[in-house]
Amino acid sequence: MATTLERVKNITAELLKIDPSIIQKDSRFVEDLGAESIQSIELVAAFDEEFDIEMDEDEALSVKSVGDAVTFIDRYLEG
């Protein structure tokens, strides 16, 4: 099974239409990967669906990088 990081990278690459190999754990969605605000919302929705979780709006706003998303998702899944 793919790791959380691999799954987040694949979702991000697909939504932003970029090569997954350029996505690093410290890549920021907006500044480094070029996500626009609407795409940030789409990313949160895609993470919710992929991992069967529900991020509330405040939590979603705190997720700025691939690593933030992985940390949040892993913490949610462990809880």
C-alpha cells in the first residue's frame, strides 16, 4: 500500500497537472507548486475523499505544504 506521502503527492500532481517527481515533502502548495486558491480547496476535498476523513475549514487553512498535509492526515488516521 502506498504511504501517505506517496498518496498526497499523487493527488497533488493530478490536481495541479504537474510531474509528481518535482513534489517534495517540504513543497508548499501555493508558493512552490503554483496552486491557486480554488485548487487548494480542491486538494483538501481530494485528501478528504482519498483518506476518508473530514478536515474542518480551520484545519484545512493550516495545511500549507505537502508535509503539513501528511502530518495532519497521519495524526487524524491514528486518532
